[in-house]
Amino acid sequence: MYKNYLKVALRNLLRHKVYTFINITGLSVGIAFCLLILLFVKDEWSYDTFHPQADRIHRLAVKEITSDNQEYFGTSTAFVLAPVLKQSLPEIESTVRVATHRNLIRRGEAVFSENIHVVDTTFFQVFNFPLVKGNTATALKNPGTIVLTEETAKRIFGEEDPLGKPITVQLRETPYAFTVSAVAKNTPSNSSIRFDYLISFENAKNIWGERAFTSFYQVYGENYVKLTASGNINQIQQKLPAILKQHLGEDHTGQYLVLFQPITDIHLNTDFPEGLEPISDPAYSYILGTVALFVLLIASINFITLSLGRSIDRAREVGVRKVVGAVRQQLILQFWGEAVLVSLLALVLGLALTTLALPVFNELAGKKLSYSLFSTITLTSLLLAFVVGLLAGIYPALFLSNFNPVAVLKGRLQVGDANLYRRFLIGFQFMLSIGLIICTLVMSQQLRFLQNKNLGFDKEQVIIIPTGVGDNEALRIFDRMKNNLQNHPAIAEISHSVFAIGEGWMEADYRDNTKTVRPFMMNIVDVDFLKTMKAHLVAGRDFSREITSDISQGIIVNEALVKEYGWKDPLGQRLPGPNFPAHQIIGVVADFNYESLHTPVKPLVLALSDSLLRGADNVMIQASSRRKIMVRVKPGNLQTTVSLLEQTWKKDAPNLPFNYSFVDETINNQYQRELRLGQMMNYATSFAIFISCMGLFSLATLAVQKRRREIGVRKIMGASLQNIVLMFSKEFALLVLFAFLVATPIAYYVMQKWLQDFEYQVAISPWIFLLAGVLSLAIALITVSYQVIKAALANPVDALRSE
Amino acid sequence: MIKLKNIFKWYSSGFVKTFVLRDVSLDIAQGEFVSIMGPSGSGKSSLLNIIGMLDDPSEGEYYFLDQPVHKMKEKHRSELHKNHIGFVFQSYHLIDELTVYENLETPLLYKNIKSAERKAIVADTLDKFNIVGKKDLFPNQLSGGQQQLVGIARAVITTPKLILADEPTGNLNSAQGIEIMELFKKLNEEGVTIVQVTHSEKNAEYGSRIVSLLDGRVEQAYA
Ligand SMILES: Nc1ncnc2c1ncn2[C@@H]1O[C@H](COP(=O)(O)OP(=O)(O)OP(=O)(O)O)[C@@H](O)[C@H]1O
Ligand SMILES: [Mg+2]
């Protein structure tokens, strides 16, 4: 019996190739898209789950609320924190501190600028980072030993065995001799701790100084704790206030809260500040998941509508089968089985597509996902295909099996109800497509807006060269480079600053005369900084080499700061803190976006030296505070200019690695998440439109086929081509209109929500909706008209004779 | 074998009832060869469908092999239909996607007959109808007469007691028609009861009795 069904099914599929092609390709694209997103989401949600007893590992976060309600919330915490807590809390089994230090690593003549993780020896006990060479118990025991990942080992040592080899690691300004003690596996892509080098925490005092080990207010890294099996956070939280009071001192005012963030929670919890590794917004998993489901849904709807559209073809078979003895259940089973068969065929193609598309997808998503046929994903997708087949097949199966054989075999078949249902489905399909079009258009408009918005400076043609060395040496290199480059025709300006555009600038706060805590952002810059950036002064003057007091006393602030302090005439003013050394505002720069457009421009102070910071209470630094040289180049061949810079660097900073980046690219990287989402949306929307078009095309084919005779008769009665096209188009146009009316408010609402993430939002213009509507209407009409016109141009006599 | 008592069939559209069969009573004994005749629209097909249990009467009693069909549950009725009745149509109604062999096999599948036995029965039938050479062809590769031959073969393959044929020669030329009617005659002689609808006096003569319908009523025969 099943062989009989299978034969009929396969022969039907072969006979109606276009229909089969549309069904199977549509579904397989849908399935492949879903699988890719599934891989993506699985990766996102599996972060840090590979540690043993991951549920017991927590990262400490500190929330400080001062007595005047200023809040500091960070996942970078003081090095004293974990040890102090472990002393008093038996619930804590072990602790690990993880901090990073960017500095130079030398092997023989070769120099690399690298990011080094400084960790406690408990690192390998608490976390699951297996070694390929060496022993976890001894790898970090000696302060002079260093662990490399396989990738790093290969980069530094090539094919040589690195074990026991010497390597020089510079900590702050001093080079130290290290020995490679172990090689670790590369960190998995779904890890919130990603290292290239590990050195023992013993070295931390050489980097951050002794005070970092006693102060609660110097924060340089992350603290992790592993609880005992019975350890309970609620109990810990009850004991914490007393313990903290003891260490912070009785006179500590305000609140100092220590939060325990489960390690598996780090990657997707946007309520906590980012730590050492970037985190991700769980909303993106949901958005992409929904979009993938939409694509699959559109393909499934094709399947349903096409099955129903072809039901007349199959009706006779149903009638005959009933007459020769089939009962309804058997027919339901047959047609349902056919649907599942089609979706399984689509699955095979979908799996192939997934494998083919994975490299492109990885590029888009910025991930290193891999797919193997023998994984749970395949099983999941099998299930997915099965469910799609079952769901998409149920209505056609019920509908077809319900035909009354007498009516069918007489050719007196009514398909009225199915038509209504079909219209609803097509309308729904259009709704999804229009929704996706609108979202894609709004997203790309916002992204274009972000990239083109006037930032208050000129981001084009600026190259940043991080010196990677301490201030004295950095400034010496800068002077040499400036001497060599400033008169070169390819160079417009050259300058430097501690922080470059696109990285977090330093944040400081102080208590003013009324004891209120007041934060401000700060950067330490060179005299030519604003000129190089092409930022605009709105009052006062720029820094000057001729006026020597500028070095220690002159500051330039931005408009946001002037506004915050309510100064009518800011020039000559000073920050109202009692501890600040002598200083005065010499100029006001127009607000420029030194941070991403997710945030507003915050009050900013620019100074030539760090003397002002002596009056600050807290200073928070996220990025490397080593000088960066900033070069504005003249338009021309960028490649030759970069080589010029490299040549000069090699001469002026021998033995130091040359790195560079373009400011505009760095700025674009700030919107990488959004850019990625936008690109994936582009793909999804194209797929969705493509699949619905194919469905519409074949539906139109069926509709026209069924009404060929009618078209013939109408033509003989004198109907013009337009009349006939109009007759067919009206129905589809109404559907599109209806879908448009439903999709628009929903898409508007969703996009409004998405835009709230940005401080600077593009206005959603009504043109986008109109465009989406007109576009889908045009696509629908072109698809339908093609078929109708073909039929209408045919000789009506042929149509009538063939009946 | 068949006993129809005061059968009515009507269709209602809105408030109007259109009567198709009016008070039809009819007895057909086992082994008879009955021809139903009458002008177009007189209700012949409707009557045949009711006898074949493809359609229900609106009113009246129907006994098949002395069992009350009008009181039966759907399942029981389709068992009866499946085991005892074969259908032949004017436009053959073969399944286009199946070969001759597979078309013949289909009714056996629905009777849950085992594979080996099925093969034997189909081979027998192909042989009996002289269409062994056509077994792997699809319906559209056959002439109308050949298709109808397959249609009849499919109707008899389950060895039904009753064959119902609705204008079986309507789409055939006269030579093909004669061949089909001879076949029916032979089947009837083997003991199969046959009820056919026909417009042709000549075809009707193959049967043992003629029932004339006019406007949904049986015309009294003056025989
Ligand atoms: N589903 C239906 N709804 C309404 N009227 C119907 C329906 N089915 C059949 N009829 C009507 O019943 C009457 C009898 O139809 P039937 O098919 O039995 O006639 P017939 O004698 O077989 O005609 P022909 O010789 O043309 O095949 C016709 O007038 C037809 O219009
Ligand atoms: Mg008829």
C-alpha cells in the first residue's frame, strides 16, 4: 500500500516539476535558514556551559551607590574582593581573578603586541580549559611561566615545540624572562573568557602596583568565585553587609553591593556592564529566530496553497480511490504522507544548503559555527521537517480526502471554502513579506544614518597608530615621527592622544564645593588634536605651544559640559572642586560624538596633561591608556601612505610592532551588531520575497489554467486585454492592500522599539511604508499579469477546443 | 439481491426542492443483467450511485443482500461496498499516475490482500482481459477502448457480486462498444449481477431486463 502511495507521490512530483521545484526549494531555503539561525542561537545560549559545575561559578559585580545617589556599577572589580569574601564565607570553595594587560612580547628579534591574561593558579581548577601540553597543576605555579594557546604557539613558534622555550614579556616598562610551561587548547568560541597567553597572578603587582591588592576602589579585572555544592547566594547576601562593613570601614557611607552573576548568565545579560569580552543582546537571538520562522512559514504556506490549488487535479484520484474501496483515513494518511515526503526531500536539500552557506553565514554573524551531519542539529532539523510536513499537510489532506466521489467524478466540484482559506493564507504571506520589507528598510535607513551622521569631526582619512609603550617612550617616538612626516605631501596633520575615537574614554568623578559627586569624561591630548580631528571650537581658543601654562592648566571642554554647569560665559571658569590644581577653561569645542551613537555626548574635558586628575576621586579606564598617534592623511593612495607610515615607524620605533587602524572603520565597528543584524535581515527578506513570489507565480498559473475557458469566452465576447488582466489582478491587489494594512502598524511598533536602542534615531518616514506596499503590490501584479497576459494573448478558440 | 422501497432523492437549494428520484421501488435478483434507460437528466446516474452506496437516498429503504443499507453506519456500508460492488464509468476514471498493473492492484490494496496473493490475482486478471502486454503502460498511453477494458478489469478484480456501469460505452466507437458489451455478457454468464445505464437500445438488449426512468420515476414496462 505504501509503495503504491509512494509511487503516486513521486510520479506526481516528477510530473509537475515546476510545482515540485517551488515547493522543495522554498521549503529547503526555509529549513536551511532556520538551521543556521538555530546554530547561531545554540552558540549564543551555550556560552560558558562547558565548565564543570558551571552553575556554581559566579562572576562578582559591584554596585556602589554613594550617599548622594551617584551610581557606579561594574563587573571589573577590586582584586581584594574575592580573597576577602573567601576568608569569611565558607560557601566559597575557590576564587579566580582574571585581568588583562596589553603589552609587548618578544621572542628573539620578533616583537608582538599582545593581550596577556593574568590569572590566579586556581584558573585551571575552576574553569575547563584543557591543556594539550604541560600540566594544569604546575603550569602557573611559578611566576615566570607562561601558557600559550595552540593558535598563539603556532604564531610565535611556528612548528617548533614551545615547551620550555624562553620568551620575553614586558610588564609595564620592564621586560621579564618567561618560560613556556604549557600549551592550552584554543578557547572555545562560546567562552566569556578568551585568552591567548596566561601568566600567574603573582605578576599583577608588577603591572598594577601593590595598592591594587588592598584598595576597594582600584578596579582592574574580574573576580570569579566557585561556590560549594551547598553554597546558597541568599545566605551569602545576608552575611555580606557585615563582612563588607568590616573591610570598608565604619565611616563608609552609601551602599556597596556585591552581586553574584552566574557565569552562564554573562554573555546574554545586558543588565550587567560588559566585562573583558563583549556581550550580546538576547533580543537578537529572538529577532533572528522569529525572522527564520517567518521564512519557513512563508514556504510552508506555499506548500499549502499550492496543494489546494492543485486539488482539482488530485480530486479525480480521490474519487476513484474512494469508489474502489478507500476509506477517508487512508486518504488522509496518503496526502499527509506526501506532505511529509516533500518536506523530507526539502530537508535533504536544506542540509546541503546549510553546509554550503555556513561560511557566508559565519562571516555575517562574526562567529565560527560548525555543522556536522552527526549532531543533534540534524536530529532537530529532522524533527523540524517532520513538523513542517505534518502542519503544512494537514489541511490539504483533510480537504482532499473529504471530496465526495459522486461530485468529483461528475466534475461538479465546489472549491469555495478552500478558496477563502487560501486567500487568507496568501494574505498572511504578504503580511509577513511586507513586514519584513518595512523592517529591513528602516534598519538600513538607521544604519546609513549612523554612518553618515555628522559626528562633529571628520572621521575620514585618519589613521591611528597605537604606540603600545609607556608615555615617555611614546612621546619620543611621536616627536621623531612628527619631524619626519609633518612636511611630507601625503600627510595633512599629525597628533596624539591617550584614547582614540571608538574606544571608551576615561571617566572621572569628583566632589564639588557642595560635596555632590560630579562625573565627566576626559582625554589627554596633544596641542594639534582638535585640528587633526577637524573638530570645531565654538568659543575661546585651541591649545597653543606658545602659552606654556596650557600644559598644566589649560582645559578645553565641550558644549555638553558647559550646559551641565549652566555657564553663560565658560571661558576662564574652573571645575568647582576644592582639590583640583589650578586650571581654567580656555576653549569650548562643539559637541562631537567621541562615543558611539547609542549614547548621547557626555560632558568632556580635554587637557594636555593628567594634572587635573589629581583632584578626582575616582578614575575609570576601560581602554589601554597608552598613547596613540593620530595621522590625518591627504586624499590619495592610502596604501602608499600606510607603507610610508610603516617605514617611518620602523625607523623611529625600532623593535616595536607597527599596528594601525582607520578611524572610520573603528567607528563602523561600533555598529557591528546592528550591521550584522541588518545584513541578515536583508538576506531573510530577499528569501521571503523570493519564496512568496514563486508561490504566487505558480498559484497564478493554476488560477489562469482553470479559467482559460473563461478568458476565451470573455475575449470572444469582446473583453480587452486590460479588462482581463484587471479582473485577475483585482483579487490579488485587494489581498496586498489588506496585508499592508495589517503589517504596517505591527512593523512600525517593532521598529520603534528597535530604534530605542539608539540615542540618535532616524525618523521613520512614511515613504518606507509606501515603498513596501507599492513594491509588494508591483511584485504581485507583475507575477500574476505575466500568466494572465500569456493566457489572454492566446487564441481563444484553442482554449475552448481543448476543454 | 437489491431491494429499493419508495426511494426519493432531492436536492434543496434555498427553499426549493428539486426532485431527482420520486418514489422509486425496484427489485433486482442475483444474476440479472439490468439496463437502466431514460432521457438525460431523468435520474439514471443518481439511481446507480444510490445502489452503489456512493450516495444516500433522501428517503426510502434500501436492502442489499437482505441487509438494511439505509440503517447502516458508514463503516459497515463501505465494507459492503468494498467487498461486493465494482464500478465502471463512462470516462474510465483510471489513476493517471499509476500503470495498468498498479491501477488493477489498487482495490486489492484497500482490501488488505497480501502481496503474493495480490500478484497472482493481478496476473490472472491481466491474462483474462488479454492486457498482459500493456501492464506497464500509463492510462494516457492507451486507447479509450483499452482504458475501459482496464476499468472493467479493475471493477471485477475483487470478484464483486454486482457490477454497476454508468454508460460504459459512451466514449467508445461502436466496435469497441461491442467488445465491452460482450465482456459484460460473459461476466454475467459467470454469475455476476450487472446493472448498466445506457442510451443505446442495442446495448440494452444485452441485458435481461430494461428499467426506464422518466423524470425520476420508473416507467411501467409493458412486457
Ligand atoms: N448535486 C446536485 N445538485 C442539484 N441537482 C443535481 C445534483 N446532482 C444531480 N442533480 C440533478 O439531478 C437530475 C438527475 O441527474 P442524473 O445525473 O441522475 O441524470 P442522468 O439521468 O444520469 O442524466 P445523463 O443521461 O445526462 O447522465 C438532473 O436534473 C441534475 O441536474
Ligand atoms: Mg448520467
